[in-house]
Amino acid sequence: MIALNAATGQEIWRFKHELPADLLMLHNTNRGVALYGDKVYVATVDASLYALEATTGKVVWKTTVGDVKALNYITLAPLAAKGKILVGSSGGETGVRGYVAAFDANTGKEAWRTYTTAAPGEPGGDTWPKDAYKNGGASVWITGTYDPASNIAYWGTGNPAPWPTEARPGDNLYSTSVVALDVDTGKIKGHHQYHHNDAWDWDEVSAPVLIDTDINGRKVKGAVHAGRNGYLWMLERESGGKINFVNGVPYVYNDVFKDIDKKTGRLTYDLTKRPGMGKAVKFCPSLWGGKDWPPEAWNPKTKLFYIPANNNLCSELPAADEITYKKGDLYIGYPIDGVLGSLRYHGGKPSTIGELQAWDLKTGKMAWVHKYDRAIWAPLLTTGGNLLFTGGTNDKLFRAFDASNGKVLWQYSMPSGVTAVPSSFEVNGEQYIAVQAGWGIDAQRMQAGIDSLNSTVTNVPQGGTIMVFKLEK
């Protein structure tokens, strides 16, 4: 972690956590920190949580969150809420049972831990066969969102494990869901499962964006999520934590979902598109989804919801293998080369793949779209000045769009691709836009899959640079 003077870029302090030499994890990354009071908090990929003095970087406390020998690791930024620091576990592809855990912000003492696979005797426990929940995945890869009015934190969960469904019939709650947790107790107060008994690796790890707006012609305290499964989900959150379905519409091509229940949002599948044992299956969208973890954005002035989408990208998985859980090993059920090389096109090679979409939630229709001739891996930032910032392409450009109509207003060639979340801040009356230029992990893996499909080679510098821009008045 590095602390910088926000106006000059001068380094103030630097904290370094040494990782074990034999550490194995699938995503060697860190998605940020939490600030709370006079401390800054960071989680590590060997499942530790630190509290540091925000002005000096001095360690105040450290605690171990998970079992690193079981390949339990943490990639998200902690969430600070009501005196607690909340983190979630990665590792579903290694049979780690997902959870959200809360720690006292001052002492580091664990306050509660809530698992995201339901055990026998718990609500949802009957949606798993015996003992399957113990290694059932439902990872929590991305930071939740907090509603202080209700003291509820909303978290997205990943796919169940292993990927083939034959060994885990049932809905497999609370995988591929949003769960509403009471911050005081960790109790699950409500949930919505975006798709049941997932077979496509469509993690729904991004927490919903909490929006108060008009949806389907009525005022709604919304929880909106652009799913990896390619549907835009418009949900309603009640003060007690219950989550109601309002609307769901496809924002990219999906050939798996045949129908959606207009009252509950439960989906009906085309079972010929479900991969598993003894059959190779093609399905759309791909394993990477219509959108992976990069966050969407909402602008209360334009009343538009923005999605970084990839359209017409599909996958073809080979027949699944029988698999038994072994601590510290992959728990997927497919050969890893078959997974990474699974990308296919829908209807032949398309002229465009990436799409920056703007949606009117009131009507459930797209307002505008900017199409790219390549894929995007693009976290978004929109501002009160009617701007929308994003990178995410292999051409290394960082762009500013008119948030009302999608017109490109400005672009800058960066040292690397941009897969980080932009941020906006103000110092001495000057507004700055900051973003890290850096490429790798999943963006690089998806690009490699597209290169394999096209018989091309794309080289994007991995980078590691903080770029800061000042907005002219």
C-alpha cells in the first residue's frame, strides 16, 4: 500500500506485506483499501487483514481471516460500516466455502462470520445435497455496498463448486446471488438468486448499486446489477432486508435462458445449453459473462445506468471430468486448458465486441451504446459534471464520454491497459481524476482467449502506474 500526496503525487509512506514463497492462488491481485476514522485497512491474498495508521502507515493490528493452505485468499477492498471492517473470501474454484466476516475496527477481533453456502437446518440448507455445501464455493470476490439507513450490507456471491451440476442438484443457495446482511449480527435478512444451480461459471460477485429511482413506472429503493449471466437485474430493497424482484432484461445475447418469471425473476433454462458430464456444450454469453467484476456506474443527473459489456462472445466447454475435493487443489471439474480456450463467437466473427451501454431504468431500455472493435475490461466512473470515464481496452486508451449521449470528448494514451476503477477527488478547489494503468490477470486471460480464437498475438504492457489528470474549469 502506498500513500501519496493527492495534489503532488509525492510518496508519504509505503507498507509492504511479504507473501509466503509457496503461496498459490488464481488471482494475484488487490482491489483496494477502506478508510475509517484515523485508520486504513487492507486485506491480502494470503487471507490476512491489516489496520494501519492512515497518516504514517504504522501497523495497528493484524488478524488472520482464512486458511491459506486451503487456497483461501482475499482480493477485495474491505468495507467499513458502523465500527466494523467486513471482508469476503475468494477461492471457490478450490472448494473454499464462501463467507463474509466482520472485525472490530479498533481491535481486529472477529465479530461474526456468515457463510454463503447454506448448511442443513438453515434457511436454504435443503438446496444442497448432503455435505456438498462444505466445499460449495459461492465466493465473495468484490466489496459489498452499505445502506446506513437500514444498516444492511449487500454482497454478491460467486458460482457453486464444482462447476458440473450432477453432484449438486438443487438451487445451491446462496451462490450466484445477492445477500443482505445485518451489519450488527451478520444474519442474512434477504436474498435474490440471479440464476439457480449455476453450470456456466457466471459468478454474480458485483454487489448491486443502491439507487432510489423510478423503475417500471414507480418509485423504487433499488438494488441494480448487470449480471455476468447477461441480464440487467432491477431489484427492490425493503428496510428489513428483504429483496424483491422488479425487472430483468438481457443486455447482451443470451441463449441459455428461455423465460423469466415476471413475479419472482426465476429463470427457465434451455437444458441443451447446460454443460456437464459426458457432453461438450456451447453457450452464450461466455464464461467471462456479459460483464465480469468491473463495476457499473449510475448518474443521478442523467438518470442513466452504465454497463461495460462484451457482446457476441460465447464459450464451448468440453465434457466435464469426475472430481473429488482435495484440500489445496483446483475443484473445477474441467481441464484448465479447456476452460481458458473455451471462447467462441456467436454467428461468426463480429465487427464489434465491447459495448459501453447506457440504460434508462424507468423504461428498461437502452438509451445509447458506444461500440468497440475489441473486448473491454472496463470499470466505470461517472461525475456530476456529466462525464463518464473508462479504460479497459487493449489499445491502452483512457477515455471521457459525454454521459448523456456517449460522445467521446477526450482520450489519452496510457502506459498500459486500464483495468482499475477511476476515482475523482478535489484538492484546493481543483478536481482530479486518478486511475491506475495496469494490465493482467483476467483481462489478459480473456485477451489470450480471443487471440487463440483469431490466431493473433496481442501484447499489452502490464504496467503499474498511477495517472492523475486535472479537470479544467
